[in-house]
Amino acid sequence: MTCQNCKREATVHVTEEINGKRREMHLCARCAREAGYDSVDDPPMFGLEGILQSFILAHVGEMVGELSRRFCPLCGLKFMDFRGQGRLGCPNDYAMFDHGLAPIVRRVQGASRHVGKIPARRGAAAAGLNRLKLRAQLRDAIEREDFEEAARLRDRLRPAEDDR
Amino acid sequence: MNIDDLTRTSGEWLRGTGPESDIVMCSRIRLARNLADFPFTNRAGRREKNEIEAAVAASIEQGKIELFVQDVNNLSNLDRQFLFERQLISRELRDAEGPRGVAFSPTEDVSVMINEEDHLRIQVMHSGLSLGSVWDRINYIDDRLEERLDYAFSPRLGYLTACPTNVGTGIRVGVLVHLPALVQTKQIEKVFRALQKINLAVRGLYGEGTQASGDFYQISNQQTLGKSEQDLIRNLSEVVPQIIQYERGARQALVGEQRRQYLHDQVSRAYGVLKTAHTISSEETMLLLSSVRMGINLGLIDDLEIPIVNELFIHTQPAHLQKIQGRILETDERNVARASYLRNRLSNGRHDPKNDG
Ligand SMILES: [Zn+2]
Ligand SMILES: [Zn+2]
């Protein structure tokens, strides 16, 4: 079936009652979005994703004080950004925002400790965190246009990558 | 190997072999992994995403893992849609921006998405109810990648992911099941509610909501923290046989004394339309193929094999038709091309799509 507005394939099919008259609409995703049937084409929010969103909206918004001002120096994420997107910015955020995240994780997952596979190479994550810090400094240096420092940081990042 | 080569083959997961493959189309596991030394994809800059893609590609090459690495960022929309229809990339990777890629095996049982929501989304699919072999394969691929990649991992929280809904094992264990009889007998909603009560998610073939195409449904775990991979696999492995039993029960009711002729008629008409139509939409094709697939499994059609039907579900999708025809087609042209392709594949003894004019 073709979209009634343009020639693309219609993927959204809506039946509406306006003043007692039934009206069928067949629209492509783009036209549907423009007509305001935004959520029709997207998979509905259900399961953990839905729980996460509703929990974040209900609770993180009220968080005040220290946590709401906190941000991760390695990726720049503020805890309030997490509220908007439901996505974290870097591996360091789990430690950085532990206080705020732990109840969310417990609620969403019904558990708070990992059980299962662990990486074979111990210490890889710690070495990675060090390089994550160097990368944050590198981003800063580039922003400041301190190209000498940037070059120095790139050198420090390079051998670590080649040694593996 | 390149994308055009794929139009002449199909993934091994469509073979229709393995336990319970009349109902369980395939078993699938995915693992979410991130590199410890980069921001998550949504916070990574263009340069960093390039480095992530290069690091993953290098680990595949140096580890001699048999995967073909395909850049996705510079592909045409058609090729991206093609990989999506193929189940090799997700909707999210298809629609994202910036450096990203996918690495897949020649048989398409393995695909590793790079710079999806997480740096790596490793996926393995095998035909039938075969979660054990899928786990063995994906665990091996994960081990091999980890030899050269520093994964973000915390002893307390496990594998760290961009979204807390995936943290821990980062695993999603799923099966793709074909449930036409439960749909037809209007019992499917009841099954969904029961599954949701035990914390399992239900999606359509392409991740859509409840109105799934072709009566295919993906059922998967949601919890990723606090249970081991083996436990989560066992949980699903225990539930799936019950769903299979419900579906078989519903099919038996449909072929039972009074209704057999009605079902036989429906299946034969579906087969007839697919063999003779000159223009047909994607939705109608999925609907009719679903009937035909059930008809074969119930012995109502005997001159057509399941793997061909499985393949037709994928090969009649819009981007596949256009790749097979070698040009961009408008909706009307696609409907004509789809009908012609179906007539050709379903006429006896001519199964080579290249014979089609
Ligand atoms: Zn339109
Ligand atoms: Zn961070």
C-alpha cells in the first residue's frame, strides 16, 4: 500500500473517528510523524526500557543537591543528562554516579551484583580506564588548542595500544 | 565477499533444520560489550568512533577470526536497508550517523555490530531451538575478541553498557518463533501476557510491536544482572517448549474434524495467490507465506520445502528485491517485481533467482 501523501510505502495505518465519521489513514513513517502519529511506527516502550524510563522520570527529577550537580570529568555527562536520555556516557559513569544509579539498577534489574562470565585478562579494564583519562585530557587539550600537549598525549596513548 | 554476493545466498539460520524448526525459526543470542578506554558511542566523537571501528577490525584481523568487516557509514541507504532486512544489523545501526560497521561470517551465523548503542553488539543465530550451540559459538567469538580488546568490566556490575538495562552479562537470549495458529485462534495475546509476567519480552521479526509480520515473534529475556548466562539460557529453554506445545495444540484444533477443510482451503488459496499473482504487497506476501509455511508443516502442501519459504520471507523484502533486480524500484514496481520473483521461485524445478528476467 502506498502512503496517501507521497509515494513511499505506507507503514502506519490509523483508523480515527471524527464527528462520528470513521476515517482510515495510510501513511509512510515520515508523513505519519509529521501528522503527529509519532509513536505509532516505533516499537512501544515495554519491558525494562519502559520501567527504566518511568522510574527515571519519577525519581531522578527530584534528586537535588550534590548528585544533580555531579558530572563525569571523563565524558562530561551530568546526572541530569542521564535523566533525559536514559544512556550513560562512559564506563566511568557507573562509579561516578553510583549513588544515584544503584537504586535504579536494582529496581530495573531486580539485582545489584553481577553473576556470570568475567573477562579472561584481569586488569584490562583498569588499564582501559587509564587510557580513558588520557583521552579526556586529549579532548581538553584539543579544545584549548594546546597542540603540543595533544601530541604528547597521543604519543602516550599510542604505545599502549601497540603493546597489546 | 561483498554485499552483492549476499543476494545469491541466504543465512544458515533459514535452513529450517535443528530441533523444533517447524515452529522455532532460529535461536539467537547477543552480547553487549564496550571498550574500557572510550566513551560510549553516544558520547564518542567522530575521531573516537573511527578509532573504535579500527580497533575492532584489527582485533578480528589479528585474531584471524573469520569475519568479513563491512563499513556501514558509507553505504547507500539501500544497502543499509538490505543488511537490516537480512538481520545482520539492527534498526538502530541502520539509522545511526557517523562511523560504524558490521563484521559477519560467510554463513551469516555471526554478526558483530560496531558503534551501535554499545561499541560491540555480538550476535549469533542458528536454525531451530539450539541455544546451547549458539552460546558455545558466541562465547568463543567473545573470547577471541577479548584477547585483543580491553572490555569495560566491573567485578560488581559485570560488563558495563551504555544503558543500565543491559549491564551485567550484557546478554539477550532469544528465539524467533512462528505462531500462526495461536494468532488465528486469537490466543496470542494470552501467551504474550503470560510471557510478560515472567519478564520475557516479545517483539516482531524486525523488532516491531505486537502487530508482527508473518506471525513471527521474537521472545527474549530482559534481565541481564544477577543471573548467569547459563541460567538465563535455561530459563528461556524451559519456557519455549510450552509455547511450542500451545502452538501445536492450536494447529491440531485447526486441522481437527470440522475445520480441516476450511484450513486446507485457506492454505491452498494462499499458495495459489503466491504462485500466480502479478502484483503483491509486502504485507500480503508475509501473510500468505505464513499460511503456506504452516500448511507445509501440517502436510497440506507437499511440493514445497520449508527452507525456500523461510528464504522468501527475507528475499521479498523491499531492499532485497531491489538488490536482486539491481536497481531502485518504486512501490508499484516492487509489487510487480515481488510477484514475478515469487512466481519464479514457486514454480517447480526453477529455484534460481537469476533465471528471473
Ligand atoms: Zn508519505
Ligand atoms: Zn563518563
